[in-house]
Amino acid sequence: MSGATSFGQFYENWFEQLHQHVRQLSKAPKPPTTKDDISHVSRLVETLVNHYSEYYRVKSAATERDVLGVFTAPWASSLERSLHWIAGWRPTTLFHLVYTESSILFESHITHILRGLKTGDLGDLSPDQFRRVSELQCETVREENAITEELSQWQDGASELVNDQDVDDKIGGLVRIVQKADDLRLKTVKLIVELLTPQQAAEFLVAAAELQFGIRFWGTNQERQQQHTSVV
């Protein structure tokens, strides 16, 4: 069994567990008012972040066994693959998600905000939080661009392969690039969560997962419809 095949099986189970974690987080008290509530939400946030860590740990091992299989991501729908950046989602997508969720919640709470009431959610980010998110976004863009350039150089050198040793070295180079991209994805999630309160982190993680669920649903549903049309 190839690395990509075994990882695809792992992914199906992991994805179902992600649904369960998100359901638990969605049921958490909003806003968490007592110390017990805050601790409960914090534990749920930590559990979900650890779930992502486990995903990238297993994916890293699969990448070392079958980087080309992982890069093509056969477990994903065509729509999901069309949105991929180096075998996964683009890290800077998370910042757009933070800003979008913050704007939507801010507008929905505008009456409360004008009255000086704090909501404590993503619509209530402090100026310091916005500054730190912006700084992290700039840093992440630089790292994204550096990895993209590294992949471009790797692709440019692909035509220069002349023997098996060159091929092995080249494959090893792609493994390192994919792992760098995955490291950046996980690091970005963790750093954004660190910038937020437990309530905000919970809302952020739920929104990120729901975006992932939606794209996967749209993609697989589209493929089922295409298969049905071709059979008819």
C-alpha cells in the first residue's frame, strides 16, 4: 500500500473526527463567563489544534514514503485540489478568514458596540490584536513566497535529471518543500490561536473547519453529479 493510499484512509477517519471536535466546540458556552467555562473552551481549542498536529505528523510520514502521491492528493475532490498550494491550503487564507469573520460579527453587533458593550468575540478584536494579526500575516506572506520560489526552482531543475541518484535527490527536495509548506500551515494556525482569547479561538477554528467542510461538500457533490450525468 502506497503512502498516499494509506494516508487517504487515515484522512477519511481524521475528517470525521474533525466534525466531532467542531460539534463539541460549537456547543461550548457563548460567551464563556465562568472560569470553568473558559477552561472548558480552552481545552476544546487545544484538542482541536492537537487534531491538526496529528494530521500533519501522519502526513509528513506519508510524504516521505510517497511525496508524488501526497502532492496529487487523490483523496481530495477536484475542487479541493484546484485550491491547493503545495499539497494543501494556502496559510494566508486564514487571515482573510479572520478579517471576514471579524467584519461580519462587528456589523451584527454594531448597536452593542456603539453603546460601549463588549461582545468578546471575533467582532471585538482589540487594536493590539489587529496589529499582531497584521504583522503575522506579513511574515506568513514572506514565508509563503519563499517556499513558492523554492518549488519554482525545483521545477526548473526537473529537466536536468540524468541518473537515479539525481532522481532520488530531486524527490528528496520535493519532500522537504511539502513538509515546509505543511509546517507553515500548522504554525500559522497555532500562532493565530495564540493571539486570540479562548472564545475567539473557538470561533476561528469553527469557521476554518466549516470552510473546509463546505469546499469538500461542494467538490464531492459536483463530482457525483458529473458521474451521474456520464452514466445517463
